[in-house]
Amino acid sequence: MEQRLARAFAFVEASFGDAQEMVVFTTELTSRTSSARYIAQYGSQSYFAHNQDMILSDRQRELRRRVEDLDV
């Protein structure tokens, strides 16, 4: 299964880069019970690599919002 996930991530990245489509793909894997259960039980290097990018993007947006709220 990990090889399938790795190929799927490679396909999405080759086709669309690391843009919104990658976010949608990773989000779908997270929200589907069967894939989320598999990843939680066995892990997936491909998933965690791209999920980490999403987490960092979320953190960056949050920091920008906080800086804008400072009104400096």
C-alpha cells in the first residue's frame, strides 16, 4: 500500500506540482476512514512529507494573521 501512496503522490506532484491539488489530495486521504486508518496504523512517508507541508502552510498563515492583527 505504501508504494501505491508514493506513486499517487508522485503522480499528483508531477502533474500539478505542490499546489492546491496536492492539498486536496492529502486532505482527501486524511478525511477518508480507510486511508486515515491505514496511515495511522502503518504510517506513510509520502503522506507525512506532504502533510508536513500543509501544517507548515497553516502555521505560516496563522503567523501572518497574527502579525496583521498587531496593527503596528
